[in-house]
Amino acid sequence: LSFLRRCDILCSMLADFHTHTCLSDGVLSPIELIRRAHVLGLGAIALTDHAGPGSLGRVIEEVKKDCLVARAHWNIMAIPGVELTHLPSTIIPEVAQRAKELGAWLVVVHGETLTEPVEPGTNRAALSSPYVDLLAHPGLITLDEALLAARQGIFLELSTRKGHCLTNGHIAQMARRTQAKLLIASDAHDEGELLTPSLFRAVSIGAGLAEEELAALQENAQLLLSRLPVEENP
Ligand SMILES: [Zn+2]
Ligand SMILES: [Zn+2]
């Protein structure tokens, strides 16, 4: 995929970096979710199903195939990923590395949200791994952890999902104080929950972001897209 096409996609369109399919607890199959996102006008979608050490290989293998087909036929950047969810925190770095070796382009870690709490220490373990791209809904993330995110270049998520969004204002504040980079993502488990321009805007403003910080969010999405592995021609 050329740099120009990447820019084309993101300069004008929205990217959603956190979604689920029936490979975990989402409703639609991977190819169907991508197709729905394409019809809704998203420029990029990452499929990031819940995975653990045992399911990692199967989930990545299946999602890679559908993403490849989608990219070949539709004008949408379909990104194979995983969300490491409820792992013992100490094994997160090694499983994240394995996910990348198996061909995941994007590794998300399910952070310490208030509503579906994972093992304490998950935020820090995720932020210590160079193989993690996005810490999802990090809850009451500390200033130290946000500093680590900034240093490691790991994005922090503002979630549009109910419950996970409770601490968005706090996360935005920690990011502002540490220069950590934010992304907005939907954590959609069905078509109706995917990111839209109006949701993007409303949740950003609801988290206390100013107009210029909204533009920075778009730049952050572009930066993440530019880091994805260069695609071999199918
Ligand atoms: Zn889920
Ligand atoms: Zn999720």
C-alpha cells in the first residue's frame, strides 16, 4: 500500500482501531464487519478480537485472511490485530511479541477499565512492551503509566463504549500532562457501535478535548497507520 493511499485514506476518513467479531464475543464475521465498516465510510478498521495464549494463533490466522481479501477488493485498510484480554500481567509482553510474530499488525491490550477489571498491573505490563500498540480503556491510569506510554510511543484509548468511557476525562488529562498520544476507538461488538464522525466528535469534546486536540487525534491515527507493516502485493 503506497504512502499516498494511506494518506488518502486517513486525511479524509475515520479509522477505528478496536473492534470485535465472532472470533471472540462480537456478532459479525470478520469479513462482514469489514464490509459494513466500508459501507459506513470508514477508511480503516482493525479487527482486534479477545485472545489469550491458546487462541492467539487461530484468531490471527483467520483474521489475516479476511483482511487480505478485503484490502484487495475494497478501498478500506483492514488491519489484522488482537486484544490481549485478562492475561496474567507478567506474560503480556511475551504474548504480545508472539502476536506480532504470528502476523498481527496491531496489538491492543485490554487495560484496567473500571467496568471489566483485569489483573492489577496490566496497564504497566502492556506499556513496558515494544510490541504493544494501543492500551485500550486504561481506567484510572496513573501519571507514571502515562509517562511510560509517552516514552514508549504506545497510544492510549479514549473509548466510545459504555462503561469503558467513564474515565475518558481522566485519561485525556493524564495524556495532556505527559504528551502521551490518544486515539478514539469504538470497541464495537456489532455494526451499530462502530465509530462515526459524530461519535468521534462528541466523545472527544465530552472528554474535555479542545478543537486543536481533535485535530491531533486525527494525526495520531495517521501516525499509527504509517507504522503498520508494508503490505506485500497479494
Ligand atoms: Zn468483548
Ligand atoms: Zn475490546
